[in-house]
Amino acid sequence: MSKKKIKMMTYIPLVFIGIISIVPFLWLVRSALMNNTEIFEFPPKMIPTKWLWSNFSEVFKVIDFKTYLLNTFIIIVPVIIGTVVTSCMCGYAFARLNFKYKNFWFAIVIATMMLPSAVTLIPTFIMWSKLGAVNTFWPLILPAFFGGGGFNIFLMRQFFTAIPEELDEAAILDGATRFQIFWKIMLPLVKPAMLVVGFFTFMNTWNDFFNPLIYLNDPKKQTLALGLLQLQGSYSSEWNLLMAASTLMTIPAVIIFFFGQKYFIQGISLTSGSKS
């Protein structure tokens, strides 16, 4: 069998899987441009009879979209900064520093990835409640400055492990301190991994519905994911407006991945190929 046929046999299933993956997004956009009645017609139409672009502007009238968007970014920006910075520091410590019970503590970090969030939900809520932080952004922001989560620490640790230790030794011989090695040598080398952590953090925080639902009671402090719930009523829902708002909500993630996919893929491939 020729190489051309082998490539074709490889690409055909990939194209098929790609089409299947993009269908839900196309269905979302299609529903955002229809009226409520047309969405539920059977057999369903892929192309709207009338393109209702006004659905997007109507979203801003029905809900306080701008406030929800601002609240979301007030949370996202410090969360990304805290997660990237602290996960880099923790990952570097586990990869390069020698301290007592290092493997034990790293095993604890890995174990937190297997712990369901529901287990810590009630004690965590009680803690924030006693601190008077319920109905503020602090419960959603501060945890990012304490390691950024087990997965991000593991990701950064794997990336740091892939960097030759000879760089550290050469820098030490030149008189560099441990912090200078971390700041001036290591961080520039792990930019792809930092972008991966930042992207994952953005996606998790942007789509987070549960935590804002638990901690934010004031409608003026709600995030975008939580604010969209207003479009879904108990007895009837404006599904076309909900689809339009959901389409607007996907745009930032699509833009970020489109422009950063080179570094994102590079970070994932280098991390997965690092030594343990």
C-alpha cells in the first residue's frame, strides 16, 4: 500500500471525528439565529428561515450581560495570575529542590486530584462563612494563590523535570542564586507550559457555574455562567436568547485557542514527553 493511501486512510477518520466535534457548535449558532418556535420544529432545519441577528442584541436587554462579563473578568484575571505563578513555584520545587519527604508531599498533591470536590464542599463553605467572605469574590480568587491545584502543579513539575539539570549546575558555578535560576533561566524555558496552565485555568474559571452559585448571592456579583440561568425559566425559556448568549460566551475561548494553539500544543507535547 502506498504512503499516499495510508495518509488518506489516516485523515479520513480524523476528518469524520472533526466534523462530529464541530456539529454541536454549529447547532448552537444555528439555534441562536432562530426564533423559539423554529428551534423545536420537526424535522429540524439546519439553516434558519430568517436569520435573527437581533437575538444577540436582545440578550443585552434581557440580562445585565456587561455586569456579568465584568464580574467574570474580575475573577479570571487574578485567578490566572495566582495559578500560573504558584504552580510554577511548586512545580519547580518538586522538580529541582531536595527537601525532606519530597516524594511523600508530591504523592499528597497527586492524591488531591482523585478527591471529589463534593467531599470538601461543606467544610470549605463553613470556613469561608466564618471568615465573612460569602457573597464576595474572595472564595473564588484566593485558592488560586495556594498552588493552583494538583493538576497544574503536576503539569509544571513534569515540564521542569524535562529541562537538563546541567543548566542549574552551570548557573550555580556562575554564582547565580536559586531564585535567579528559577526566574531568569527556568521560567523563560517553560513559557509553553505556563500558557497551557493559563488556558486551562481560563476555561475552568470561565465555565465555572457551581462555585459562583454557592458563594455569590447578590445578582450584581454574579458571573456570566451564572447569569445565563436567568434566561431559563421554571415554565418557559427563551431558548433562542439562551443559545445567543451561549454563543457569545464561547467567543473568547475560541479566539484564545485560535491564536495560542501553537504554544498550547507545544506545551502539551513537551509535558507528555518529559521524563518522570
